[in-house]
Amino acid sequence: MTEFDKLSIDDIRRKLQGQPDATYDVPPEMLQGLAREAAVLIPFLRIEDSWHILYIRRAQFEGDRHSGQVAFAGGKRDKSDINLEFTALREAKEEVGLLPEDVTLLGSLNHHHTISEFRVTPYVGIIPWPYSLILDEVEVARAFTMPLSWLADKSNYRIENRQHPESNRPWPIIYYDHYDGELLWGATARITLSLIEVLGAD
């Protein structure tokens, strides 16, 4: 059992009070105007003696830059959402059938700025497992879990500098190795590493 798997629910809640810096998919100076608000849910679950995180793979849509990518359930804030926590829970229910009353929220991470100019707030919650997920087949192709200990292992991911055509400086992009046939990279990988940074702090 790794140190991450030994974390209790109270440990995770306490560590989430220590916030990382905001993160970015692109150099911050490239972002223009007001970012739109969005939220995602990072569902923690226990399989035997290990913590896992629930991810989705988005359905394929022609012309959608995020289609087919590994992600967390979530989306943009609707005008009727009372806050971003509500947004994260609503989207998780719509996309994978997680009922809000079955999610124990523990805290959140600092926001992440995406290349599409969303300011995403990730919320961390505990869910019971196994759970009868109901996928919105229009939006979600698959739901699956990855072990937290595997995600935290530096040998399982790499960081590559990519040059954006509108920027004079390279920007780091995170790529994980394939796990169960799935490729975790980009914004979701960066949010995952921000979470691991917080959970690994003293």
C-alpha cells in the first residue's frame, strides 16, 4: 500500500485546504477577455485498499476539440446554477448518473484556465463503489477508474514543451502513459497533477 492509499478521508479534506497556484493550458498573457466559469467533479473511490479516481472519455464530435478526450465529468456554469459546486454535481449527474446525495464533497482545487478560455474549478468528492453509473451516451463514451498511486508515479507521465502558434515561448503539456487503453493528457492531466501535489504535501 502506497502513502497515497493510506490517506484517510479526513487527510484528503485537510490537505485540500492548502491550495496550489492556478494552472494554465497556455501562457496566461494569451488569454483575452473574461473567462467563462466551469466546474468538474473529481470522484474518489475505494477499490480494495487503494484510492482510485473516476474519469470519463468524451464522445466523438466532429469539430469539437475536446471530443474523444479523457476528462472529469463537468461543464460550464448555467445561469440557473447557484454556485460552481452545484455546477459540478449537476454535470456529474447528467453525464454519468452520480446522484448529488451520493457524493461527499471534501473541498476544491484552485481554478485551471483552459485554451478555450474557461476558468475551471475542480471539486473533490468521495463516492460509494461499486456504483451503477448511467452514462449519457451523447456526451460520454466510457467511464473508468485509474489508481491514485499510478497517477502519482512520475515514471507514468512526461512533460513536453509545445509551441503555440500565437506565442513566442513554449508551454509544457502533460502526457500520461496509456492506462487501460486510455490516454490522459492536457488540462485533465494538469488538474490531476495539481491534486497529487496537494495530497503529497506535508
